[in-house]
Amino acid sequence: MITKVFADLTFDEQLAHLTTVAHRALTRWGYPANSHLKLLNYTENATFLVTTPEKPTMVMRVHRLAYTSRDSIHTELEWLAHLRAHTNLKVETPIPTPSGQLIEAIDTPELSERRFVVCFQFVQGESPVDSSDGNADIGGVIKVISAFPKALTLLVFRLAATVQLHVSRYRPTKMTAEDRQLYRTIGQVCATLHKAATHWQYPADFKRMTWDFAGTIGKHNNFYGADYHAPDWLNTKALATIDEAVALCHEHLQHYDRNASTYGMIHSDLRAANLLQNHDELTILDFDDCGMGYYMYDIASVVALMEHRGDLTEVVRELLTGYETIRPLTDADRKMVWTFIMLRRVGMLQSLLSRMGHVMAGAGESQSLTPEVLAFYATGTAGLAKRYCREHPLNETVMSTKEVTL
């Protein structure tokens, strides 16, 4: 008799269960059941480093529930194969089982669940770092505010988010030549992905999520339907401001062409945390969220959760400069970047909401997700929404990236 499902488990119980699933999957790939597993990351999927003296080191991804299917994972792996064959990009390489399977299913009847597991070749490297990125400062702010009496922390977090947004806007850029080159390189990665997408023959069993307005904001969005209206960390005025920005994003999208040159297969989460740098080699990781979307959405994903930066315009300019060395853009494409940045910010807020209390500390996420931390990001989102509505009205003339800010 089933008495519990995965969502009923405590965080520690969930980690223990995912580790058990990973151990059970080892023998499918011919690895000893006692191979060492190190949990690298747990946000949605659980990612393990697998080591044993008898076999090459590999990375195992234990998939989340109710997000992917065998067909959608197969589509992701077919996309990776196309990129390896037809571009110079370095991407993840899946490892087949001895029987030739790339995807295995592990059933747990007592939780009434089936989880898919995929393994990849291990890649050396570390996520590239922009030396001018001030997001690390947020950790210090959160640590200080967390020492306040509990009754005050939400209020102080909201105030801190407002102050950060205003102060950072006037902070001069500290980007080095290396930082600028990093963003140009990421822009080239985006363009190469999109150029490859225009020539890809989609597999017959193609199935991936869609990163359009509905997929990001809609009732059944890709963040498990999370809704920024649900929590109580934003007042009515702040919610109305975000609502206004979301409506404006929708209107801009209505006036933006959706065709083969603007829309296709995208990565959707090209933050530095999903890149590995090893000397001059850059490997793109985590295609788990890849799907159909507007190409400029990928540019927006690069700057997710750093939209408060005073030099964001310069970051975007470097991204687009790199992009256009591979693939041309129109004025409309450049202008729409700012709409996708706003859309992605609201989507990320909903993503944080859907993952609150279920993120492993120190695994690519800068902070534990608490109501106070979410209040900080939510208040910042409201401030960014107000700025977006002011600077990007529907009747605006097309502006260059030098002239626009968020």
C-alpha cells in the first residue's frame, strides 16, 4: 500500500532516496554497486559524480519527476548528437549501457514513481567567473540581515533589494578585458546553437517543452505552474507593477515575428553555472531545459539574476557583439532582448518559488532558498518591472543596445 510520495519526504529523505536510485542504476551501466557517489548538484535533477577504480569517472543525472519523458530525454540526446556532429561546440557526451541504452528507468513501487537516469562522460573544468559580477555580495547581505529579529527580516530584505537596485545602477563597470571576452564567447555559443538549430532534422519522437510566454508565465508554465501571485512577500502595488510588466512583455511579443530566423531549439539556461572552462576549452552543460523558444531568450538566460547590474547594457552589448560574428541580428532582435530579460526574470522568480526548500547548499546556487531570500528577489523583480515599463513602452522606437537599459 502506497502511503507516501516523493513530495511527502523531508529534504534529507529526498536526498537519501535519490542516492538510492543512483546506486540502483549503477549496474545498468556495468559499474559496481559499491562505486562512490558524490552529489554534485540537487536543484531539480540530482547529479552525481561516479568514481570507481575499475571504470572511467562519469556523471549520472537522476531526473526529476513530472517534467520529462523518455521521448523528451531522447530528443535532448539527439540534439546533443547533432551539435557534436555539426558544430565546433564542446557539449556533454552521453554514455550508453553495455546493451546500448542511453536512458534507463528505475522504478520505486513504494513511492509509486519511475525515474529516468542518464550518464555522461566526465569533463574537467570549472564554471567561468566574471570578476565584475557582484552577486557574491548578496550572500554577505543575506548573512547580515539573517541576524535580525525574525519579525524584521522580511521587511529588511525588501528594503535591501530596493537599495541594491538603485545603488548598482550608478556603480561603474568593473569588467576586465577577460570578462568582456567571456561574454563575447558566450554570445558566439548562443549563435552557434541557433545556427545549428535551423539545419536540424527533428527526430520523429521529438518532444520538448516550449519557452514562449505561456511556457514561462502561463498557468501551466515550465516551473511546475508556480505563480508569483501565490506568496505573500509582495504587496499589492508591487504585484501590480509586475503584472504591468508581464502584460507589456506579452504585447511586445505580439509585435515580434515568430519564424525560422527568430524561433527554434534553444538551451534556455546559459548561465555561467552551466558552463565548464578548462584552459581555452568551454563545455556547455545541462541541456535538460532545452526546448523550443525565441533565440533571444537564450541571451536573456545568460544574465538571469544579475539584471540589477549597472553595467548590464555593456554585458548585453558584448553578448550581441559575439553573437553577430556568427549569426546576423535585426534591430527588432536587439530590442527584444530586454523583453526576454524581463520575462526570464519573472520566470526565474517562479522557478525559485517552485524550488524553495529543495536546493542543496553550495551546488551552483548561491544561497539557500528561504522566504526571506525569495522576498529579496521578488522585491528586486518589482523594481526591475517598474524600470522596464518606463523604458520600453510598446510604441518605443527601435533603439540600439548602447541606448537601452533594464
